[in-house]
Amino acid sequence: MEHHFFDKCLSIISVILYFNKSARKLKGNSEVFKEIPSSLLPSFKRRFSFYVTYNKEKNYKKLYELISNKGFGSDNKPTLEDFMINMRQGLENKKFLNFTPIRIFYSEDIKSYVIEGNAKIGVKDWTYIEERIVHAWHETNNWYFSTFLIRVDD
């Protein structure tokens, strides 16, 4: 029984350290985050850190909670089940490894912050970088995001 208790404690400590490490990575290049109002920046970094982590872990149930209704091109958010099916199909043979924001700006056209960056993707024994875009909205006193979009230049 005592052994089980210590295993639980170590698991909880590991999770806390993991999220703390992810949040510290986002503190890096503050120039990237200059468009986000300073009063909203701590909550943005925390929520975006969770967003990246849940993508890496393929924890689609938790990720679903961070996705805005607007992230699907309409105000109609799919059901959790449909969302999970779509996410699994989209990354069928791929593993999302990391995301590094390069530029963030506010788009008046779509009334959202646009986060441009590089996603590191793993496929079997090799990795590659894809340019990705994420939209972010601050609504009901919290940050919500779109799913990752692959950047395609005109």
C-alpha cells in the first residue's frame, strides 16, 4: 500500500514538472508575444502550453475543452466523439512532437490572434517541420484555440 502511495506522488510531481517545463519554453522569446496584451499574456501562455501538451499527448478529450466554437469555421462545435475521430484521422501515422511560435499578430478580418510557427512532426524513424497556424480567441475570460492548420501560401 505504501509503495502505491509513493508511485502516485511521483506521478503527480512528474506531471507538475512537465507542465512547468512546457510553460517555461513559452517564456523564451518574448518578442513573439508582444501583440498579446500584457494583462492577458500569463493566461495565454498557460492555456497555449496546455494546448501544445495535449496535442503531443493525443489527449483529445482535454484538447477539445480548449477549442473554440469559432475554430471550426462556424459557431457549431462538433461533438467530442466527432472531434476525436477527426483528430485521429488527421494524424493517423504521424506524431505531433512540438510547436514553436514564430510570430503572433491580431487579424481584424477574422477577429482572432494568429499564431504562426513550426510544428515538429514524427513519422516512424524520422522527423520534419511543418509551418502551422493556430487561431486564438480570448472569450469568456479565457483563451480558446482553433485546431492546427497547415500553412499554405498563395
